Amino acid sequence: MHVKDESRNPTWSHKDRLNRVTVSAALTEGAPGVVVASSGNHGASAAAYAARAGLPAIVLASANSPAAVRSFVRAYGAAVFSVPIERRWPLLREIVDRLGYHPVSNQTVTHTGHPYGPEGYKTIAYELFVQLGRAPAAVFAPTGYAELLYGIWKGFSELRRLGVAETAPRMFSCEPAGGGPNARAVASGAPAAVVGDAPTDAYGIACTVGGHRGVRAVLDSGGGAVLVTDAEMRAAQRDLGREGLWQELSGAAGLAGYRKLGVAFGGPVVCVGTSSGFKDLGAGVAEIPEAATFEEVLAHLPA
């Protein structure tokens, strides 16, 4: 099993691949700025790439997003607002209509995603193909709106159609157990689904709305949709940390899903780790024991 560590991107998440192309699209069409509705990674990444492109950015965040992440976004010069969840998308649409800003967030009832977004995410497929020397047998991806899942599938599908790769991997969406719109749609045969809001600390993938592209990635690849609990993600997060990889809780969903499925694939398996643990709720506030003597150090060493 391999981990594709996306926390090594410029703003420490996979969203940098998306915003590299979405902000380029905004420049191409002459937009005066970009606007995004995001609780974390997407907002930080859009703000950074907009700053690099010389465009102003507006980030509509949720009230419960981590304070560290809001500071991260502001560091790039973006205007950040805490917006009630029911107002985020209507306000985003108004900003687009009245200011002409380019939206890098979805505006439809079910998720359609940015048209160029998968072009950024499919570079993960190219890198994996080069790094492994072949297409993996399976890819497990943390899944919110499923843009990442679909982008990786698109990349491998194109490699196969071009004759570069002999095979393409089975794609597995990994969502919080309390929600899971992609899993709901796959199970019901619907092109997309909307589910109720359920409590989870994996806020980065806590989506109530799914989209048809994620469903297609799962079905067309012969993969599956896996639901994982917070406890299962925390166990995966802890074990990744012991290997020197600090992932946020959402970022550990891929490994948690692979472990839960418990299937042998007869080839390389890749679990995508999407973001740094710095982005987690409560990151940086853990208490540490005080020590002034060797004995006090010994008393607090892990067993």
C-alpha cells in the first residue's frame, strides 16, 4: 500500500492542483477577482493562487472553521467572511452577479464542479503512473464533492485511451459514515444524491451534496463507495503520524477506507492523503506535560 501525500503542495493540500487551473481560467476570461465558499483547504488555496495571479479573492467561510485556517487565508490578502451555511451559496451567486468575480465553488443543487478542476487533479494520475511504473490496481480517495476522485479517474482513463497505460485503477470514494452522498447515489442508482447533515470532525469532506462525476468514477472503474467513522479515520491518522505523515482527519479517510474494505487487489494500492494535520479542528491547542527533571520526563514517556 502506498500513500500519495498531497500535504506537500504549496498550501499543504490537494486543492492546489484544482486552483492552479481555476485561477488560470479566471485570468483567461478577464475576471476582476475570484470568490469561493470554503471551510478550509479550498479557500486557502484559492486565496494563494489568486494572490500569485494578482487577483483579489473573497472567501466565504463557515463559523466553525479552524481559526488557524482563517488566519492562513488572510495571510494571502483575501477578504474572509464568516457566513451562515444557508447563506453561503446565495451570497456567492450575488457576488458573481454583481461584481463579476469568477466562482471557484459550485452553485448548483447537486455538485457539477468547476469545468477545469479535473484537469488539475488528473496530474495525480500522471505522477502515480510515473512513480509506480504502471497504473495502480486501486485508488482510495477522501471524498467530499468527489472532484478529486473524478479527476484522478479522468487522468488514468486518458492514459489508457492514449495507449500509455495498459490498465486503469478501480476508484473508491471514502466518505464520513454519517453522510456520504456519493455512497448514497451509488447504492440507489441515482446520478447524484443529497443527504442530511451529520456530525463529524472530518469537516473537509462533510458534504451533504454529491455530484454525477464521482458516481461515474466509481461505477465506470468497477470500484466502490466506502463509509468510514471518525474513529476509523482517527486510527488511520494516528498510524500515518507514526510513519512521519501528519494528515488532517479528512486526509486519513482513504487509508481508513482501504482498511475497512479489507480486499486484496493483486497490484499496487494508493491511498490519497489530502491535507496537513495543521488544518484539523483543534490543531495546536493540545496541552503538553511540564517537565524540569529527568524523572518527570520518564513519567510521561509513552509506553
